[in-house]
Amino acid sequence: MAAHSLSPPLSRLLFTVKYVSLHSRCCAVHSKAHYSTVYNPNEKTFDKILIANRGEIACRVIKTCKKMGIQTVAVHSDVDSSAVHVKMADEAICVGPAPTNKSYLNMDAIMDAIRVTGAQAVHPGYGFLSENKEFAKRLAAEGVMFIGPDTHAIQAMGDKIESKLIAKAAKVNTIPGFDGVVKTAEDAVKIAQEIGYPVMIKASAGGGGKGMRIAWNDDETREGFRFSSQEAASSFGDDRLLIEKYIDNPRHIEIQVLADKHGNALWLNERECSIQRRNQKVVEEAPSTFLDPVTRRAMGEQAVQLAKAVQYSSAGTVEFLVDSKKNFYFLEMNTRLQVEHPITECITGLDLVEQMIRVAKGYQLQHKQEDIPINGWAIESRVYAEDPYKSFGLPSIGRLSQYQEPLNLSNVRVDSGIQEGSDISIYYDPMISKLVTYGATRNEALAKMEDALDNYVIRGVTHNIPLLREIITHPRFISGDISTNFLPEVYPDGFKGHQLEVDARRELLASAAALYIAAQLRSQKVLGDQRVSTIPVKCTHWELCVELGKGCHAMEVTKSGDVYNVEVDGGKVEVIGAFNLASPLLPLTINGSDRMLQCLSRDASGMIVLQYLGTVFKVRVLSKLASELNSYMPEKVPEDTSSILRSPMPGTVVAVSIKPGDTVAEGQEICVIEAMKMQNSLTAARQAKVKSVHCKPGETVGEGDLLVELQ
């Protein structure tokens, strides 16, 4: 076939038509990504880009680069040599051992990787070196493009003290506070008293919830100063702190901005990020249920004013606190791609990574403000390897023995950087993935998120899906009645998992009984034949007892085909299912409603572990006779934990505040454990004398390791 060339005007026309068509349809037709990367072969960008990051964000950047015809270079630590982002990239360079300061923060090693591979540009992702002005300067000195803003904007917005002064000058609403560096704990107390409690103590160079503490009195201010400065030094290499008024019960709403090097800047609508724990976001959505068009525009215009004030060029995020009367105050500007950027891509159809690459090359923005739509609704759940029953999420480590993303569902996107067999280690952030669902309405997006969480298979590590599912199905969240205090208000005594009401408990018990019977019937067969060659006795009726918690529930079960009719606790439950026992997913129809359960484990003693409505429940199914005999078995006496302190998470011991022979008061700090750069103070549960200490600073401890014994 002969090759035909197009005249430049016609080529531009066809590209424009292609772009408009994709942009208008992307959210409707793309079930996995919900954004369109439009590669224009006539628009030259870069031949090769190095991604100075790891995990899901490195994979995310690589995907867009591949669509744009750009070769990619991955950097990795030695423990990440088999990571997904390493396999996806065209080239990969090891930049050091596992600790981040020796690998992903090792500028010398990354600069060497750039020279060796000939990368023309670097995308920093988020975290690590993404907001490090020195890194951007070193790249510029060697003629390598930093895919992000210039060093002036990074420095101005990266310093929370300077950024607040610039915001004031740009007529952006700011929070009352101290416009300077807090040098000592006593200075912090004095300033806090002048501002008036409560106050927020936070790292000047911080972000991501690290180096932040809320203080309600002088003692908490002193403690907050100590921990915030330590976390800030560990995470950002800068222990400077600032103090400002803490706005109680606010919403955290941020505006996505996009600017080029020609003075053009846009706001791409908002993201609602109020569901947080320890100042770190858990669930985000776009748009917000709270904003009206007038407030949205006012916030967007102030965000653009700030971007223009620092001659910003690239994608960035301006974060605001919004009170109940829709007054909004500048919080900070993140001069990088935000973790939760996918939900903005869903409702606008724009590929933000592509836009960052275009801007870095010097192209003008393709859109005007009136071109930016709000199409539908998107919700993001951050899936973490965390135990949600401990402070709403303390890190968990381990190997993913089984992993299955719910991509079989439409309008579901999963940004991840792991796979079955991947290790979740103490060295890096415990995020497994960002689970994103999209719908024409918020109710559609929420229903899809519920299905996606039920279909998400994660084995080998503890994860926070129970908490995520409870959040998105809670009446307050559904109604939009949320704030940054949502979790402590809804769960004042901590998260306890799904609390079973009568009907739900019957459903769980009936499902466990049906699964038990299906397994018993299968065990009678070998290669499809009965074990005994005589005529089998067909059993269709069973009397069982199911133990759940401290209760024992008698039931009768009859079976006809795939239908199990169960009488339990004075009610009747119909369970319909084929029970593929080789699959981790158990799709059932219970009393006419479709449910997706997961079987985590089962054994010969009748013990079954089921994930139901997001929460894991342990049940034990016994025959009526076995249940009667079981009452004669001795009970296992639980360990007395009143005189011992065990580590609630894997991590590194930062400090030990006591020694054998010391007397500690209730609530007194015993030691500090750092996990994923977050410091956690462990305290005494009662007044006692220290018998022995089993840890020392610098040691690595695992979850459940004995730290201290008390007399």
C-alpha cells in the first residue's frame, strides 16, 4: 500500500476532531482509565523519560509515556528489583539499598542513572524528590527537563511560611497564625497561647500528613513540637515548624490547577478529601457534594491567582479548609501530581500526566476555562496494607499470597504497582492501590465502589477494605455530612468492623452453613465418583450449629440443587450459589439480593473465615452431635496483657524512655516506634514498675514483638 502524507492544516484538523471526540466520550466508553491520552505524532515531546519514583505512581506515568510513544527508565532499590514498575519500563537502574535516603532520595545515584540512560526528562511522581528544589536545580544544570514547576515555584510553595505570605499578597484567603519559624517547644507554647487553642503544628516543608499535630493545650503543644520536628526531619530533611489556628470540624477541599509556561492557567474543579486519619486522606471524591457553583468558581479563581503569583507551570494542587458556612482558607499548595489525581481525570477526561509532559516541553495548554467539564462523579478509595482496627490503620507487612483486582467490573479503575507475590515492606508507604469508580451520578459511583471492594481479593497482608466499605456505606457519608473529623466522630471508640444486625447475622450464618455443606458434599467425591462404590445415600437435610463470637446458633438446612433453605434464629434464609470452592470469591443470592462473599480459609474442624460486607468474620460450623461434645472441651485462657507491652505494628524503635526499675504512670510514654516515616508513641496502660526492657533504639521490631514487661 502506498504511503500518503497529509498537509499540515488537514493533519491538525483531523487531530482536533479526534481529540474532541475522545474528550467528549472518554468517561462513557473507557471502563478502565476514564481519561484519554491523545498522542499527536506531529507534537514532539521527549524520546526518553526517567521516573524518579516507585510503585503505583511510577506505573501510572509509564502507562501514559507508552501511549505517547516515549521510552521510559525506572529506578529502583535493591529490594524493588522485581517490582512491577521495573518490569513495565524499557530500562531499569538500581540506585541503592532499601532505605529511601540511600535509594529513592539518593540524588547522586539518580543523576548517574540519567547520564547512563540518556534520559531527556524526569517525572518525579509524588513524594520522594517531587518537591525538592535542589533536585530540580541539578537537573537544570545538566540540561535535563524536570516535569513539574520551576525551582522558584517549588521553593515558594514548598515552604509553608513563605507560601502563606505569598498567598496573602495574592489576595487568597489564609488561616490566622504565626508567620515565622517556631524554634523551640517553649516558643511553640507561647505562640499557641497567643493564637488561641486549638492550634495546628506542622512542618514548613511538609506534606502528606507527616509532621503534623493538633494541640489543644500546652502539654500537647510541647509533645507535638517534638514529634512533628522529628517526623519533618526524617521525611523532608527539614525540621522547621509553623503554627496556625486549627479550624475545628472543617472540610478539606482542594483545587486542581494546570498552567503552562506562557501565562495560561486553569482550575480543573475540586476534590473532596475530608475523610482522613492522622491527617492523611483515605477516601476522596470529585466533585464535592458541598460546593455550589459560586463557591467553586471563587476557590478556583483564587487557586489560579496563587499559581500565577509564582509563575507556576505544570499540574499542581491548591488545598483549602472550608468551614460550615463555606468560608475557605488556603492550606498549602502541592507542586506535584497529587495522589488522588485520577478522580479529576475521570470527571474532566484529561490525562494529567500527558498535560504535565506537554507543558514541560513548552507547549501551550489546549483548553480554555470554559472547556473544562464536570462529567459524572468519581470516588477513590486508598487501599492500604494497614490494620484498620488499630488507630484506623497501622501498617501491616507481608507478601501478597493472592491478589486479584476487580477490573472485571465496568467503570472501575485500579492504579497499583504490585502483583501477586509482591512484598509490602517497612521501608515504603503501605499503599496497595488506588481504587477508583465512576458513575453518571454519585449514587452510581458509590454502588460501584461497594461492588469493587467486595470483589477485591487481597491475601497475605492485613488491609483496610473493611474500613473503606463501612465509610462509603455509612448514612452520614452517603448524605454528604462529612468533615475531617468524620472517623473519630463516627467511631469514637475506634473502628470495630461491620456491626451485624439480626438480618445480616442470619445471612452470614446461613452462608457459612451452605458453604460447609457444599464442602462436605465435595469431599465425598474423588474425580467425580463416590468414594464408596455402593449406592449413595442422598442427604438433603442437615442439623447444624454455627458458632459466631460467643454465640452458638442452631439451624436446619435443606438443599435442592443450588438452593439452600436455612432456618436460623427464628427466621428463614434462602441461599443460592454454585459454590466454586477453588475460587476466593463466592457470588451468592441471599433472599433475592446478590452478595459477593470471600472465603479466606476453612479447615477440617469446621472453622471458616468469611469476608462479608467488607468485614472478616470467623465462624465455626459443627454438626449437632459435634457441638454437644464440644461443650466438654476446655477453653483456652487468653494471655494477660496488662503487664506487657507489645508492638502494635512493624517498624523501627526510635526512642526508649524508660529502663528496668523505673516507675511509670498511666499514659506515660514508654517508647516510640517509627513505621513508614510516621512516629507512634506507645504509653503505659497503668501505673507500674518496669521489670524488663526488650528493645533499644535502632532495632527493627515486628507486629506483636514484646517490648517491655511491667511488674
